[in-house]
Amino acid sequence: MRRISLLEQARKRALQWTAATAFVTVLISACLFTVLFIKDAEKDALLTAQASISSYRSDILSGDVRSIELQLQRDFKINDSDLFIFLDPQKHPWVGDLRTVKLNSCSEASGVCRDLINGKIILQIPIYFDSGKTALWGYLHIEKTPNIHWDIIIFVSVAILLGMLLLSTVLYSQFIKSVSLVSTTMANWSDQLCKNPKDSSFLSTIPFKEIEPIAHSLAGLNKEISLLEKAAHEQGSLNTLRSIGHDILNPVSRIKRMLGVLQIQAKANTNANPNVGIDPEIFNNLNSNLKRLSGYAEQIKSLYRKNTGEYPAPKATVDLSKELMLLSTELAQDAEALHKKISIEADLEPNCFVNIPAPVIGRIAENLILNSFQASAENSKVRIRSFSTDLHVGLLIDDEGSGISENLKEKIFEPNFTTKANKGTGLGLFVAKQLCEEYRGTIQFTSSLGQGTTFELTFPRAEISS
């Protein structure tokens, strides 16, 4: 539905009211002038009747009624329908030959009536010849068509119409200018608010008093938005810290397990078996996990810099495949992978460079691979593959686990959502998705119940200068 502007609405209404006012004014003027002409005709007919009675008094008393009637017809008749006739006290014509003439009666006390249908004025003036007006001789009955000057009425009506149109044009022009000013001022004010809705100075300089309630509402809304933004910022920081804490627990748990293995091996070496040494791979894993913990600590520092407005962390360019190879070696020693005898197969294409810090790559891949471990059965496989194109670098992680049901597919990336009762935090996949999007990446998955799940991630490819 098309919305009409304030200016269009005002213009439309102004034209309608102008036309209606002009029509009504002309109609009222024409009616008024017609009534004035009729009133003037009534007054003229009454004066004529009174003058005739006075002038022909002696002739009436002599009985020459018919000649007087004919004389009045000649002097005052306008058209053939006009009638001048004397009536007896019973309101019958004095002249017998006129008894068949159809007369329009008048019952008004003033003796003056109007026949609007036939357009006539009817007068029945009583005639007395005594000073006490007790002896009624009869009546002078006049039916006369008023002489309405339609040319004058039309001329005056047209003049009034032209005057009304001229006045309406001036008023219309001024009205449209005022509405246009209001519309433009409001549009400029709203544009300024749209450009910077948080700038309260625009709310204190409202253009019209009538929109003060709107300004107060916007001010209250701005205050509420600021409070919500502050709460969202604080909640976002808490979620970020929770996610980092969640990821820190993974290498910590592996370090604890490796330290336990070291204790066992050291004890065996002490108890009369000096040829038994400590597996150097354990030290490598310990160093890798400690390095990963250090990277997570750096991310916390970067978050602090970001929130305090300090200098940003330097841009990192790493080989995705190299980091995944190191991670897959570490995760092969994960307690759940060893317990379920899950093997990791890595098919990694070299030189898959991305502008993502190594700890971030580790957090993303580690969360996805550990989820695969938890969903997989014993003696199954988790495959990690990387690939690159001219513009993107991709990562595929698929397992042979239980899969994801259709009713859960829309929820797995939501924070705090988990299917692991009393075990999971519901942050692993949420963290992976948030980090992917932060570094302009995408994450998608396909899953079939009983067959497994495949996660596919893509990131912009980084250019490496030779």
C-alpha cells in the first residue's frame, strides 16, 4: 500500500475544501439574492395593493369593480399568469363571470403567501371602508410572479466565485508553504536522528512544540538502548571469557593425564628397571599444550586491549594445515580417543595460509574434533582434511558417530545448548561458530543419524609474498 505524504494529503484536502467552499458560497449567494428579490417583490405587491385600494376607493363603492380589475391588470401585470381580482367577504369573486377562475388561497394573517411550486406571490388584502374596520367589504386578491433579475444574480454569483477562488488561491498557497516547511523541517530532523540516533542534542532542539512527546519517547528509548547495549557488552565479555575458559580446560586435562603417565613411568624407572625411559612424545605433547595455553592467555590479553581501546594485536598469517597436523598429533593422545580407540586420519594440503592466529585455529578445530570423539563409537575414525582454492582455504572434519537429529540441527550453535547431560557446557560449537565469523569464515555441516557428521569450514585465503 502506497503511503501518501503529508504535503500530498494537505494539497488534496485543501483542493477539496476550496472546491466545496466555492460551491457552497455560490449556492448560498444565489439563494440569498433570490430571496431578496422575492422579498422586494412582496413589498412592492403589498404597496401596490394598498395604493390601489386607496386610489380606487370611490370606484369600488360605485360598484365598477370589473373596470378596476382590468385597470390593475394593465398597470401591474407581468405575465399571463398574474391575477388582480376583488373578492367578496366569503372570498368569492365579485364579478360573476370570474367565479370559475381557480384561485390560490392564502391563510397567513399578514395576507402575504408564497407559492414556491408555481413561483408566485399571493396577497389577500382585506378592504374596509369604515374607520373601525368592522364592516368587511371584501378582499383584493393578487397573484403575481416576482420579477427576479437572474442576470444580476448570475453576475454577482460569478463575482463572488472569482473572489472566493482568488482568496482560496492565496490561502492555499500559504497553507501549502506552511505544510511544506513543516514536512521539510521534520524530514531534516529525522535524517539527523537516523544518522546519529544516540546524539541527544537533536532531541533537545526539536523544531515544533507539538512533537515534544515524540522527542521524550526517543530520549527514553535511547536511554533504554544504552542500558541494553551495556548489558549486552558485559554479557558478551562474559561469554567470551567462558568460552576461553572452556577451551583452556581441554589442554589442561591432557597435561594432567600426561603428568600422571610421567609419574607412573618415573616410578617404574626407579623400581629397579633403569632401562625403562620416559616417552619423549609425552614431553612434546606437554610443550604443545602449554604453548596452546599460552596462546589462549594471549587471546584474553587481546580481548582486554580491544575493550580498553589499546593497540590491536598484530595480524597473523599461519599455515592452516601445519597447525592441524600438530593438533591431530596431540589429540590422538586424548583420553577419550585412547579409551574408545578412535584413530585420526589427516589428509592435509600444504600451504593453506590464512590470516588467523594459531591459537584461534586450535580452538576451532579442537572443539569440533573433541565433539567428534564424544559422538563416535569405539574403533571408529575421525578424518581431517584441508584444501585451498584461489580465494579460500577449507577444512573438513567428519566422523562416524551417531549423527544429529533434525530437531536439533537448528540449535547446535546456540550458547549453552548441549545433549551431554551433566557433562557438556554447550559452548564448544558456539565458540567455533563465533570464531569463524570473527575471521570472516563460514561453518556448515551435514549429518545423518547413525552415519556421522561432517563439518565444513572456509576462510579467506591469505596472500604470501615471495
